[in-house]
Amino acid sequence: MTSILRNLALVSLAVLAPGIAAAQPAAKNPTQPPVKNGAQPAVKTAAPDGVPAEHHPWGRFPVGSWKLTRAITENLDPLGNVTGTSIADTRTILIAADAATYTLKYEVTTESSGKRFVLKPQTIVSGYNGNSATETVTAKKSADGVVEINGRKIPCQVQQISIEGMGTKYEGTVYVNPTISPYVLRKEGTANGTTEGSKTTTMEVIALAPVRVLADRRNAAFIRKIEKKEGRTTTTLETNCDDIPGGEVAHSSQEQNAENKVLQRTTLELLDYSVGNEQPNENWGGRRRVLHRSRPRRGEEISPRR
């Protein structure tokens, strides 16, 4: 994990330096997965338009796969002093999936001011285009495009995605290459009608490089995400490995106000993971099977290169 955080730090210096140099203020509660009580496992349905399951960081894994992460969040005052630190350990489990949706169960333990709290497990059903189970997704291919990574121009299929819910609408553009992980190489769009008002998001792969993940060495994509809403901007640098459930193995993020002063910063690391049983057809729910490399258990060393 040290090598991952080192790589994130190097990328952060290049991408986040202007924001980090700014002064840093007030704060909020720790970041936790967006969850809903009482969500039901997904029912098998036909594949929708847009991003297919095998190009999604959870959709390409069998049911039963899980990951354990730790997020450390610091809140800051107007002078840049840390006013509070919280820790959230989250076990995320894929409990159901089909060609259109997937269901995650969250088991969260938090620690703040020296006290630990075990939260009630919760589940949420989502679609592979970032939609909820009740929202409608439409997609159409607009043109072929190109994304440049590591100085290499990568051809992509460009799709226009529209997601509509109860009074909300998202319009976005997705750049997909079916052979290069993480497959969705760029995504940008705007959501309107949400409780947070208008929100714009961009996501792009900025580098590809190998990193050490627990006891193994993996190919990884470094991803930059920027979210803007109501005078606040959250910038996240994420390390993503396509053979880890959920993809994300580490990230570093900071939230700034309109004066570019940091309100909150968070780091996340992977503690452990497991790929579910790939044999039973029920574990795939009509999705295309994807082969995954076996991995040594945590604590086993990587064999030296010859």
C-alpha cells in the first residue's frame, strides 16, 4: 500500500498543487458510501444502453466478491488547522447482480473522538451507468473519439448518456475503450434537479502504471475526478485496478470552497478483498464471465524478478 500512496502523492503534486497551496478552512462529517435502507437485491433484467456490466468495476465480478477499505477524513478550520479526524472502515459486498443492475451491502465501522460505532448494514441497488434502480437510462453513440494517456492516443467509442429520475436529469458523455482498463477512460456531465442543485462532474484517466496492492503487483490506472456544486469543488485522485472488486484501491481527495480554501481532505486505502466463487451461473446473473488472476493472501511476499 505504501507504493500506491507514494504514486498518488507524486500525481497529487502535479495535479493538486495549486489547490493545496491555498489556505484551508471549516469542515464536515466523514465521507461514507451513499446507502439506502431496505434496498432489495437486483432482479434479472435485460442489459440497458450505455456501459455494459463487464466494463464496470463491480459488474465484472461474481456475486460474493468483497473489499475492505479504510478512509481517514480530516476537517479543517479557516486557518488550515485540523479540527477533527474520523476513520471509517467499510466492507463492501456484492450480494446480487444481473445485466442491468448490481446490489452492494455496506458494513461500516466508524471511529471519531476515540469512540467506535458499528453502523447497521445497509444495501443499495445501482445501474452500471451511475443511475439508481428507479431511474431511466438512454444512450446513443455520437461519434468515435480519442483519449490521450501517457502520451498515447487511444481510440474510444463516444456515447451520450441521459439519466432521468423523479424531477432529476443527468446529461453526460462517456469515452469507452473495450480493451484498456478501466474501460471508461473519460466521463463528463451535469446533473440538475438534485437536492444539491446543479452538479457537474468530470472523470479522466491521467496515467497507467503498475503498483503494489497488498502482497501483489498490479497494473493500475490513475484517475482524476472533479465534482463542482454550490461553490464547492471536490478533487479526487484515485488508483484503480481492474482485478480488484470495485476497482478502487486508494484515493486522495480534498474539498475546496469558492476561494480555493480546503474544507476537508480524505485518504482511502484497501485493507483486504476477495473474489467470489466464479463457477455457479447464478453468480453471474446473465452477465459475461470475466477471468480474474488469483492473488496471494495478505502478508505473502511478491517473488523477486529475475
